[in-house]
Amino acid sequence: MINIHPLYSSSSGNLFHIDNGRTNILIDAGVTYKAINAGLTSIDKNMSDISAVLITHEHSDHIKGLPLLCRKNSNIPIYACGKTADFLNELLKESNISANIIKTEYGKPINIGKFEILPFETPHDAVMPCGFRITSGETTMSYATDLRSYVK
């Protein structure tokens, strides 16, 4: 079983919550930290419930709240693919924010609680955008956002 909660989804900010009854994960953090907390409260959760944050790409509508989230919760692992992870590390370092950024790769699964998460490449004008195939038990879902082709 996977529960999906689209807390915010627009060009002004994106934040999704998924859980399997035991493990809670955020996908993106593109709204203010106050809005992240309000979104979690709306589904009877809070930041202490969150096991990890998955970041799809570095555009502000996907990472706006990440600096304050990391400042207040430096123990929560933040997963992002290759160059996106590098971008986040630099962004946070410039603000003197300690964070637990974990670099992932397309096609290499990661495990968070009872979730198996497989990052995959997506077409978007970002440094290393990705989507995630998320499996828990017999249930699998895929999350992909901002899908559009572009010319380099």
C-alpha cells in the first residue's frame, strides 16, 4: 500500500507526501517551510514523521523550502541525482547550512524504510532531472513532474 498526498502542485510550488503506513517521504520542497508544515498538518503529520526528502530537480518551485527545512532538520536525508545533488550542496554551503544530501544515480535503487525507490531520467531543462519509481510491498507507483522535451 502506498498513500499519496499531493499537498502543493503548481508553478509556484510543489510538495508531495507518500507513506506506506510506516515510512513517510516528501517529494520536492518547493514551498516555504511554513507551507510544508501546514501541508503536513493537514494530513496529521509533522516533520518528525519524515524519513527522507526526494528532490526531482533544482528549480525553485521544487526546492524553495529546502534551505530552511535543512537548517531546522539537518538529520533528514535529502536524495537527489548526481548534478542536482551537487547543485544543492553548493546552494546550502553558500548559506552555511549543514545538510545530509545523498547523491543518487539513474537506475540504481535506494531503500528508505520499506520503500524501494528507483530514480529515472526525465526530459526537462534542469541539470539532472529525475522521476522516481517507488515500490512498497506489492504496490508500485511512479512520480515524474515537469516533463517536456527541450533542445540543448
